[in-house]
Amino acid sequence: MEIIKLTDKERNELLKRSELDDTRVTGTVGEIINDVRARGDVALKHYTEKFDKVELKDLRVKKASINKKNFSIDEKVLNALKKASDNIKKFHKAQIPEEWFIEVDEGITAGQIIRPLDSVGCYIPGGRAIYPSTILMTAIPAKMAGVPRVVCCTPPGPDGTVSDIILAAASIAGIDEIYMVGGAQAVAAMAYGTETIPKVDKIVGPGNVFVTAAKKMVYGAVDIDFPAGPSEVLIIADETADPEYVALDMMAQAEHDPNAASVLVTDSMDTAEAVNTEIQEKIGSMERREIITESLERYGRIIVTNSIEEAVDFSNEYGPEHLIITTENPEKLLNSINNAGSIFLGRLTPVAAGDYGSGTNHVLPTSGCARMYSGLSAESFIKKPTVQRLSEKGVLSLKDVIVDLAEYEGLYAHAESFKKRLDHVTSKR
């Protein structure tokens, strides 16, 4: 990989990275959504046969398949899913906010209560790989928030079934229903409902460009988490960083997808050169070396800055999905970090920790969206209705606020509704 300085031209190219352009598929996705709305299950089965090459009689996986006691998967993998589940539950349970009330002014009590969404749909991708961890990351936070109905849509395998690893993860996560539908058609089904799939209130989970475009198009009919593009990591490193660890972190991100972005920003030329050497020496032995090589060639960069402060400034501008800080004192830099989906501190903390086992969520904003979005959390699945109550003293304390402002805005019925309460209170005095 080329080692470069952070010029204005290079900065602009990096900030664009592999932006997900879904405009080329919006026409097709719009047609699919409209077809599913019009024909329901018939359309879902048509697209499953067309895109997945599977003819299905039933779209829903039988409940007994999720609840069965024995799954045909490696015991070590099953135990890993259970341990990961325990950590995810602990972390996301702690995210749920408390209800609260305050006295805003004399006689005016206001507060916020917490209520879960009624239903959530989790999209679980198929294709290049199977992601049981994504089931845990999408369903468990919803269950921790108290959502009573959590469903999953995932493409069927070539044999017209869902694999045992997906079923096991769904069982551990507490999924209530599984449907063998993928792509934009699955998003449409969850957003609008069909004969078999009742509509949900929110759709979460990653997917390809068709899934992302569909989520954006149904937003408003349902809520969504956020638009998701190719995965990415930015690493801030100094002279104390371990070059082998950094090289592996960059290749780990690159193996996701040829469009994944892996960026190292360091104030040490020695570190930059050592990491570059490690990548050259190790890439040939990687299982997914073709994908890694293409990804690093297209969107991998090693950048040398004049200082760590300059590296932090660029990171905040970049707003990475994953941010690794491997410096002598990473906690010292944490206060300066404003934009990142998930942050990994120290040389012993790879992105893989958050992807699988630390309990934090791996469904995260990409393409700079960490500047305005947070990753998926338990709070993603709750509503926060506000509550207020006025006593007689509260009515009197607002008499010079509500009537004057309502009448100024020309909303005289608003003013009258308050005057009646005010008349009632003053008549008693």
C-alpha cells in the first residue's frame, strides 16, 4: 500500500470513500415494493423464485423449528452464541433510560415515560456469508427494550430452508417469527404487510444496495435504523502501536467486501512502514485474500500526519463506523472524539470484539453518518412520550404565557381552551 500525506485532494477522496449509490436501483426497488403491496404473498413467492431460485409453498418457518432443543451445529459455535448473547443482553439492558418527572415551575409537573415499540422486523442478509451474530445484535436489544413481537426476514437457502445456525441464533435471541424472504421484497412485506407477514413498526439490520434503497423508500410508513453502506475502519496509531495488530485489523475490515474502507492515520512514519510491511507479508495467507486485496487497493490508505491531534481532527471529519485508537494513552484522546459509530481503545481491543463478544452492537452507521447517527441500541426500540399535569397554581403561573402566545399566533381556540381553566381556577379564589 502507498504511504501518503494528507493533502486536500486525498482528504476529499477519503471522505467520499465507497459511498453507496442506490440511485441506479431505485426504479427496480420501487416496482418491487409496489408489486408486494398489490399482490402480497404471491409477489413474495415470485421474487423468491426469481432471485433466490427457490419455489416456496410456505413463507413462514414453523415455530417448532425455532423452539427445537437440538440444532445441527458445532457445540463450540452454539456456546459462543450463548456467551455473546449474555454479554449483549447485559450491555443493552443498561442502555434503557429511566422514567423521570420534574417540577418545571410551581404547579407544573412534567416528565418522560418509556414505552417499547409494538413490533420490529430484523433483516438478516444471505449471499456471501451467513451472519448469526447479526440476529443477536438486532433482536436482543429489541427484546431488552420490551418489544413483544420481533420478526426476522432472511433469504432461504438453495434447499428452501433456513440453516440451523440461523434458527439457533433466532432461538437464543428470542425471535418470535421467521420468514424466508430476502431483498427489497422482504422490506416491503415488513413495511406494509401481506397475508402471511403482518406489518411492523420498525425495520433494522444491514443489507445490500437493494435492501438499503428499499428501507429508505418505506421510511415514513415504518421507522428504520439508518441507511447502511460498506463497512469501514479508521485506526489512529502512534509509535507505540503494534504493526502486526494494526495490519490484521485493516485486513479484517477489508475481508467484508471489496468496497470496505480500511484507513490508518499515524504520526509515525516508522509505524506506517512497519504496518505496510506486515500487510504485504500476511495478505497472501489470508483465506479471503482476493477480497482483501481488492478492498485495500480501492479504499485502503496509510496516512502520515504531522501530529496525533491532526489524526484526531481527520477522524472526526471522517466519522468512521469503527474507530480503533492504539496509542500510548488512548483514553486521553477519547474526550476529543466526537464522531464514531463504535470506539475500540488500546492494542488489545480489535473490532472483532465488538462484532461478536464485548456486548456492544455491530449494527453501526457508515459513510460518515456517525456524524449524526448512533449505532443500534436498546433505545432504538423505545418511545419516550412526554407527560404533563397542571395544578391550580400551575394554571395561574402560565396565565401570562399561553393566552398571549396563542392569540399572537392566531390560534384563538387554543387561548380559549386555557382561559376556561383559568376562569375555573380564579372563580374559586
